[in-house]
Amino acid sequence: MARFTLTRRSPLPPAECWARLTAWPRHGERVPFTRVSVVRGTGRRVGDVVLARTAFGPLGFDDPMELVELAAPVRCRLAKRGKVVRGGAELRVRAVGAGSEAVWAEELRITGLPRLFDPLVALAGRLVFGRVLDHLLAADPDTATD
């Protein structure tokens, strides 16, 4: 299983940091060919499901993620329950000085891909989800650039 952890400090207060991290549709704004939506519930309760749909033309796959633990506004854990992407993610927020620290930890298993490729999957995850995290925590996320 490919594993990676991202940590970012932000001047945002913890509550705002949490609100941005759990604004699920915004996650898709920095993942190529991907749209993210809440497909069951509000995205704010255990049992709710967030769906990342990645597609290029007629080719694509779904990455459904169920919220399996939630201690808002501090921590949530998602279980990836798709046919292609398995594993899970954990998002945490804590106060640091006048701002906050966000931690995104992920474990990924791509169906059919040998474990030999786990380091490459982890590298790709750090790059892609690092962009997402930076975008979500930008001072003005509507004007954030790469």
C-alpha cells in the first residue's frame, strides 16, 4: 500500500482550516480530470459518502469515500471503497500559535497495480494532494495559483 503524509501550516484559525479541508467539491479543483461531490448525506456525518469521479472522455473510474470517523473540527477518516482505488485518508487540524496546522495522511492501493509501484503512487499522491491542500488553505482560494 502506498502511504504518504502532508503537513501544512496556515494563518487560518482552526475552524476555518477545517471548513476548507472538508469543502469536498473544492478538492476536485486541483485534481486533473476529476470532479468531487457528496453523494450521500451532507459530507459532515459518519456514513456520508464523497465521490471523486475521474474521467477522460469515455474512460474513467469512481473513487467513493465513506466518512468512517468524524471528530469535527479536529479529525476525520475516510475509507476508500472503490473498485479501482482502495485504502483511506485521514485529515487532522490543530491550533498552532495564531493559526493552524493541517495534516493529510493517505494510504492507497490501486487495483491491479503491483506493489512495486507503491513508491511512485505515493510520490504522485504527494504531488497531487499537496496541490489540493495548498489550494484549499490559500489566503484567497478563489485566486490561488500553482
